[in-house]
Amino acid sequence: MALTDWTAHHGDFFADTSCVVTGGAGFIGFHLCEALLSLGGSVTVLDDLSRGSAENVEALRARGGDRLAFSEHSIVDGARTRDTLAGADFVFHQAAWGSVPGSVDDPAGYHAVNTTGTMNVLEAARDGGVKRVMFAASSSAYGDTEVLPKVETMPVLPRSPYAANKVACEAMVRAWACSYGRAGGRGDLDTVSLRYFNIFGPRQNANSAYAAVIAAFAKALLNGERPKIHGDGTQSRDFTFVDNAVHANLLAARSDGTLGGAVFNVACGEAVTINELAERMASLLGRPDLTPEHGLDRAGDVKHSLADLDAARAALGYEPVVDFEAGLAATVAWYRESLAAATA
Ligand SMILES: NC(=O)c1ccc[n+]([C@@H]2O[C@H](COP(=O)([O-])OP(=O)(O)OC[C@H]3O[C@@H](n4cnc5c(N)ncnc54)[C@H](O)[C@@H]3O)[C@@H](O)[C@H]2O)c1
């Protein structure tokens, strides 16, 4: 069940709009599509199912009926991407390969999908008369500086091919707004980059070797195993329930002014250590006996990550809609139910 009443926040703005969600068969994209459908929008999922699932698309079809369309192809295919985006009002660009270690192993593959794919999306948007592209950027742009909280005016210091892809895309997102948009006076395209901080929630993949920490802990605890922590667990993150990322995207789409490729942090603004996380999850699942196992530090991991939200508050009116505790409880409940359903 959705935690957030989207109509209370966004009224009827999206009714009768036409939206494309790239990566809509994946975790964050799914929740964006679900919110847009609940708000009366028509949604096209553009996804090649390389990481997302056909079940997610079917679940969206069950909610949206003929307001949900599915274009199954890669954003690397510029011509098909152009066809899919033609005439859309808004594009929520979530499609990407998302693993930092995966990008270290395959930088060329990541560049093709994440960087060239994003350029294809921007070109298709400008060609297709799209009003605004919302780009899924990443807090990995900040690198490992120790200064907290992270403010958008800090220099970008990517440390992996994945982070470099995301920073390159932010630059294109801005350049396309300036060159082909209201910001430069040559067209109508507007764009924005939303730097997500550790998004979590139902449907996040727990089965990948690179699963995000909450998904990985849920899987371990539900299988009766001790969660594995890299290092001493005192590292902290700004864990952000997925509804907050959806909310920021919807606010950005609705924004009256010209965003001109600006960059905004999207987070909860609260630091939680990995040790606290493991303890809370074990307690929510009734397994406080499953204390974490500590391994070696993971190379390249930043010690702490916490977002400053002032810019997003001022420009978009962003305020988190679901706090960490409520989001974690809903997420843990979802993993428990989905495991029970899988083993029934
Ligand atoms: N989850 C996070 O904490 C987080 C943090 C920062 C940024 N992001 C970004 O948010 C976006 C969504 O992340 P997610 O966690 O939902 O990941 P996800 O892997 O669940 O979803 C990504 C989706 O994109 C699709 N996709 C991948 N390559 C494609 C291609 N070439 N063409 C078409 N579709 C393709 C996949 O099949 C998948 O459905 C990504 O851009 C990611 O980099 C996520």
C-alpha cells in the first residue's frame, strides 16, 4: 500500500499529461510510474529489462490499464528512443546501469548506456517537444570529501566510472537546457538533475551481487543469516525512502520557472550508521539475535554521506514526505511479504 497520498501533494497537475519514465521497470522508475498513474497521467515505460522486471510492468498495467504503455528497447538506440519520447510532456530519466563496482569492471559498457544513452534521451526530448527532463543523478558525484553536509555548490569529484557517467550527464543536462531550452532562448526544453542519496524501498533488487545495503540486509535477515557489514559499521548514510525521490521528481516537473539544468540534492537530511541500520532491521524482523558480521572496509567507500536540502527546499518546495523510520518499516514489511509469497 502506498505510504504517500500523491493527490494531496500534487492535486490534478498530472491528469491528462503524457509522461515517459525511462527505467520504469526498475525500482525507482516503478514507483514514479505508480504515482503518475494514480494522479491520472498517461505513462510510457521505456526499458530494455536489462535490470528491471516484466512483473513490474505487469503490475503497472494492472493499475493503469490503457494509460500504461511499454516501449521495450534500449536508450542506446537513438532512433527508437526518439519515437518513444515524441510528443511527451515530461520525461523522468531513470534508466541506467547502477553499480559502482560493475562500472569499474566495464567502463565502456557503462559509458555507452549511462552517458551516450542520456545524450540520446536529451536529443529525443528536444526533437519531440518535451517540456522538461528530470535526470536521476547521484550523490556519488561528491566523491569522498569529508565536508558535511554535501551542498550542490561543492566541486564534483567522481571516483568511479559510474560517478563519472553521472557527472558527465549532469553537464549535458545543463548544456541541453542552455543550448536548446528556455534558458538559452532557442527552444522550449527545460531540464534538471536530481542527485539521489541512497534511495531504498519496496521492489529494490535484493538478489544482485551489488544489492543496496537495505535490500541485502533484508534478504540476509529473512534467510536467518547475519547481515555482513564492510568495516566497523560506523560509516553513515542519508537513507532516503523512495517516495521522497518520487516527490522531488513530481515537484521538479511542476516547477513554474525555468530550472535550466540546475542540480538539487534529494535526500532525507538524516544520518544513520550502518550499525544502527542493521540493529533496527533485525529488531523490526524480530531477529535481534542476528548481530552483524564485520568484514574488511570496501575500497572506495565514503565514510559519511549527508545532504544539505536547502536548495531543493528553496527552488522546488521539496520536503521529505516519508521519514527514515516509517520508510524502513514499510520496506522491511514488503521484503517479508514478498519472501513469504515466493516460498508459499
Ligand atoms: N537507488 C539509488 O540509491 C540511486 C542513487 C543514486 C542514483 N540512482 C539512479 O536512479 C536511477 C534508477 O535507479 P534504480 O535504483 O531504480 O535502478 P534499477 O536498476 O532498479 O532501475 C534501472 C532501470 O533502467 C533499466 N535500464 C538499464 N539500462 C537500460 C537501457 N540501456 N535502456 C533502457 N532501460 C535500461 C533497467 O532495466 C532498470 O529497469 C538510475 O539512473 C540510478 O543510477 C539510484
